[in-house]
Amino acid sequence: MDERTRDIVLGLTANPALPDHLRARIPTRPAVPPRDTTWHIDKDIERAADPTTSLDEVTALLDHDNMAIRWTLADRPDLPREAQHRLAADHIPGVRANLAANPVVVEPILRELANDASADVRRGVAHNPSVPLDVLTYLVESTRIGPVGLPRVMAATDEELRLLAASPSPRARMLVVQRTALPADVFELLVADDNIDVVKGIAPHPALPANRLRALAARHGPSLFRRLATNPNCDPELLHHMACNATARRVYRAVAEHPNAHAETLLLCLGDDVARRWAAEHPNLPTDILVELVNDPDLARHAAANPALPIKVMESLIATNHGNLPDS
């Protein structure tokens, strides 16, 4: 099977519109036997993870030379305070990071770990559901938290959200945009924020209607286009405007992935080396262009996966490449 045939087969197999009678003509790959992933687990590691292990045994394991055992102990939900203190002083950052994320760790130790030299440890504190809000706002100034919603912010009260949204620190305000459910006044504060990073965070929010998305695009310009294009309420006109005025290639991909993108907009996205793959799979792509893309060696797989591909073309592809297909 040559490369183009393989790409077409893969694309057709992934195409949700492929009729069953045609799908039956595509050979299935033989099942690959699962790899043997069994390995020997140290008995002491099992004891460290076992919730029935007594606290006296847990204490005895704290001095074990095996880092993995101390690492496992740091996850225990019944970790005594003395054990927490000792693990907080462990010389292995990974052990301290595991401890830092453990919800049972007491506040004084969390505050101590928030000043740890290791960014992984500080990040663990930030992801701890029990972290005090003032510690969290302190951490975000110096530690890369990542795009995942923080448990403490997800559980924050409306008043706590208001405090964060009114903070003079943009990084603290950016924490609030992780929440979908927001008080109306907090939501409006974030939308009106002057900091572009805060607005980027709120731009995909589904509570923003199309007219407000257009207003944000006019206010902030191309720097906000990519994030606006991920909002489900983005209308075809705004998507086309952003594709015409994009200054970053990532905008084209976001536009090409949006279900509201119209044909003329998708044609613009085909000009980008990356976005063209998503444009080729978009059901709003004109049929004549889509059929041409099946012959493009770089886009054959993506075009074949497009649910708008006419069934007659699917039949022709299977018939034309039948001799190149392996026996099922």
C-alpha cells in the first residue's frame, strides 16, 4: 500500500459519513497483542500506598532510602503532621512536590512549601485544594501554573472571586477566568479588563454573544483573534474578518476549526501550511475544492475524512485503490 492510499484509507475510516457498505470494503488492521506491562512492585512501596498500613509503620518508612517509597507516602490521605514536616524537608524535590499537592497538609507547611526553591513544589502547592487564597495569589506571581483549572479557584466563593477579580495583579485576575460559572459583576469586570492576558482568558466564554465578541475584536485587535475564534458564538462574519486581518498563523487554525466558518473563509485558511489540514476536514468547504484536495498528497487523509465528501467520490476512491489495499 503506497502512502497516498494509506492516507485515503485512514481518512475514510475516520469519516463519520462513510456508508456501512463502503466501510465494509475497507480492510481492518489486525489486532496488535497488548504489551506485557507487568513489573515487580517493591513490597515496601505497596505498604506505603496501602491505606491499612498502621501509622507506626508509615513513620518507620519515612527514613527509607528508596525515594519512591517516600514519594508514595507523601500522597497518603492520613499522613500525620510529624510525617508532613519530615517529608517537607526531604532532599528530593519530587517527594516535596507530591506532599505539596496533598489536601491533608496543614497550612503552616503549605506556606513553607510555597517558598520552596523547586518550581514543581510551588506548583504542587498551587494545585492543592486546601491552599489559602493569599498563598495562591502569591504563588502565581513567580510560578507557571499551567492552563488547568485550580481546585481552589473552582471551589472559591463569590466573594473570593470578587477579591481576585479586583486584584491589582493581572495574574491573580487571570485565575478567575478558569471558572465558567461566575457572578455577573465578576464576569463584566473580566470582559472590561485592560490587560490583554485577562481578556484572552475570558474571550472563549460561552456567555459572550456574537455582538460582544465583535466589540472585543474591535477593541483589542489581532492579538485577541485566536482566542475569540474558539468561542462557540463567533459568527461567520467575524471569523472571516479575523482570517482576513490575522497577524499570527495560529489564528487561521482556530478559524478553520470553527463550525461557523463559511467557504470563503476556509479558502483563506487553506493558504496556511498548518491550518489547511483543518480546513480540508471542514464540512463547509466547497465540494469541488474538497475533491481536488483528495489528490493533494499532504491533504488526502484530511479531505477523505471530511463528512461533506460526496459518496460517489468515496466509492471511486475505494474502487480506484482497491488493488492497492491489503486483504482483510
